[in-house]
Amino acid sequence: MVKKKVIVTAKSGLHARPANLLIKKAQHYRSKVEIAVDEKRFDAKSLLGILAAGVDCGTEIEIVCEGPDEQDACEAVSELIAQGMGE
């Protein structure tokens, strides 16, 4: 299992468009990819999971990956979030 903390820099947080970008990135990997917010984990490959997290800009989240390509998945997802998801 690999974990990495990152601050959400997308102006709208993890809402519709940024959430779709995150899902597409996470689905490239076979590993389980989750975001952890306040001790709760949400599936990063699920739109409902991400939207349920209610993450706003400036919130620190933790990316949690487990599986055969966990290191690559964690780095790619963390980088996408840290770079503001194209906003």
C-alpha cells in the first residue's frame, strides 16, 4: 500500500469536471485507488465516490493505492491533483 498527501488546487475542488479527470487517470491503473478525507476513504474510480467526498479547493487529501502498479498510480493521481487538474 502506498499513500501520499496532496492539497487540492483546482478552483472548484473535486467536482464534476475535475472528478472526471481524476477518474480517467485512476482507471489507467489496475490498483485500487482511493482518496482519504478526514479518515474516510472514497473510491477514486467512481464519480459518486469522489463527489460524496465533498472536497473543496485547499483541502488536504491522501491518495491511497494498493495493487500491482500502486506506486505509479499514486504518483500519477497525486501529480494530477497537485497541478490543479487543468484549471
